[in-house]
Amino acid sequence: MLNYNAPADGVKSSIDGAGTDQMNTFFWLKKAIIEARKEQYFMPLASTVNMPKHYGKTIKVHEYVPLLDARNVNDQGIDASGVTIANGNLYGSSKDVGSITSKLPVLSENGGRVNRVGFTRLSREGSIHKFGFFYEFTQESLDFDSDDGLKDHLARELINGAVQLTEAVLQMDLLSSAGVIQFAGAATSNATVTGEEVGGVPASIVDYADLMRLDQTLTDNRTPKHTKVITGSRLIDTKTLPAARIMYVGSELVPLLKGMKDLFGNQAFIPIQQYGDAGTILNGEIGTIDAFRIIQVPEMLHWAGVGAVVGTNPGFRSTTVNGDERYDVFPMYVSGDDSWSTIGFQTDGKSVKMSILTKMPGNETADRNDPYGETGFSSIKWYYGFLNKRPERQGLIKTVAPV
């Protein structure tokens, strides 16, 4: 008699020979992993640093600051006349012709102990943390539920939940790691972000000039305009997007961006159907403004009720906190190529590796707490960490959003 005998319980089907196993018990899991890729917006930008065994849970890297950079502050400087100077970076990041001319490392005929420079390196570090959760199910839920694909659907939601959680944690890290922060309007902090124009002071509504200023700052910081993105459900392919910076926004800001005007009063937003092709479109991409390709992230985070106190709200989102109605602050995040990495443990270098353990009801789960083996479970766990390598290549605009 041919018996199936639930291979997940460790008992092979009687039709299977040595070295063979049932396949379809794992199909639902593979399908769920592929579907989960569609939910990722930030992870495709990440290169994953692998944490080796026996080296703790912290990774450190050094960034060597260029010689001609204002961040290269050291006490080793000697100028062309042999006088010790405060910084050994010659003229640093200055673009002033007069300053550069006066600090050129000229040499006399006899040379001498002059023009000594120094160098600076910065230390960046990140740590990994373990995350995980599980769910339980009974044998009867699989046998009698009206959904014959229940196990498939539960697996999909398990993996999607882990992906969304990882995306949310990564997004929080990114929003807090940006080194270039701009406020729309006249705001100078979260607490001054407002949707109201008071006494001629403009409201904190992002405009075309804000985007141009951010692009200029990122360019001055030598942020590449090409971005490498990991593609494919199996994580085996990458594509490079030329001449573009990727900007992430929430759905709340899309109406504001679509109505934005450029400096000539024309529509600044170019929808994706006017320029996109299947080979270069990013997940969630909706269009472009100036040097930025706009990615709409449905789960984009924001800061609720941290803005200015609402007076007469002209139609922007707000939250009541401790009895005070305050404006919500919404981010527009830009990531330069290779400015950060996630940290994983025993990964393939392209993703955070998730470990899934499933035990079906039966012999494997039967014990003194469940002597009949009627309950099974499925768990998922993974390591996650964040390494902020180049904060000056990450930009953030904070603005209000319309209702």
C-alpha cells in the first residue's frame, strides 16, 4: 500500500527511494519568499556585510578623509614658509581663489622642512541583533479549514511580516543616519515645521528650490549619481541606474509632488510612463523631478505630532499630542550609492538571511505539553544590523503633507 506518511514529520513516503524526498511540501515556502521580494523598497539598495564567526557582534570600518577636505583636521600641518598651522589639509574644502592661492605648497630652491600635511580617518561601526517570531496551528485547521491553501497563506504572511519589519527597522536607521538635513520653508527644526504662513514667513511646504538645493549639496559631497540596485527574486542580478538619485517618499506626499512647479512655472513632475522602460524601473517608482527619481513607499514612516502647534490649519496632516494639536513631519529621503550597508550573519552578501523552522503536528511536536501532537508551529529568525558608512551622501527633506 502506498502511504504518504507526512515527510515533514521525518517519515519518508513509501514511494520515495533512497536520497529522494517529497518536493511539494516546500513549494509554498519558496513561493512566499518570491512574493515577499515585491514588498521591499530599501533592501534592494543594500549591500550586506557578513559578520564572521568568533568576532563578536560589532563590525568597524575606517573612512579615510581626503587630504583636501575640511573634515581632515590634524595637528601636523606646516605651511610653505615653515610655520606650523592649525590644520594639515592645505586649503581644505575651500573654493575661494584667494585662499587657495595663499596656501599652495610651493617650494624654494633649497626645499626645507615645509609643506607637511596630515591625514584623518573616521571610524564607523554597527552591531547585529537577532529578531524572530512564530505562530502555531493545529492539525484540524489544516484538515477542515475552508481554505485549502491555508498553509501557503500562513507562510506568505510569516515571511511578509518579517520583510516588512526589517524594512521598517532599516527605514528608521536610514532616517536617523542622514548627514544632510533640510527643512522646507523657514523651519529650522521639527518643532518649527508648520503648514501655516504667518507674518510673511513661508509654510514648511517642499518646493522645487528645496530639491535643487539638496541635489547641489549632495553633489558637493561627491555623492555618485549612479545607483546599483539588487534585482531578481533570487538575488542573483544587479542593475545600475545612471544619472539619477533615488528619493523615497510616503503616499501622503505624492499629491504635493505631482502638483509641484519648476522655476518657469511648468509642471516639475514627469510621470514614469513618459520615460520608463521595464529594465530600469524600480519597485514603487512613480516619476522624476529634477535629478531625483521618486519612489512611493506605502509604509513610509513619519514623525507624528512633533511639528509646530496648529493655529488655523489650511489642510495639512496633524496629530494631537498631550492635548496640543501639532503638525506631522514627513521625510523625503535620498540615498547615495554605497553609503550604507546592512549587517547579516552567514549571508550571501546580498540580503539578510532568514532562517525558517516548521514542525507539522504529529510525532515531532508531541510532548508532555501536547501529548497528542495536535499542534504545529512555524518560526522565523534572522540577524540584522546597520552600518552607516557615508552619512554625508544621504539627504533628508522634512516637510508637511496635505490631507
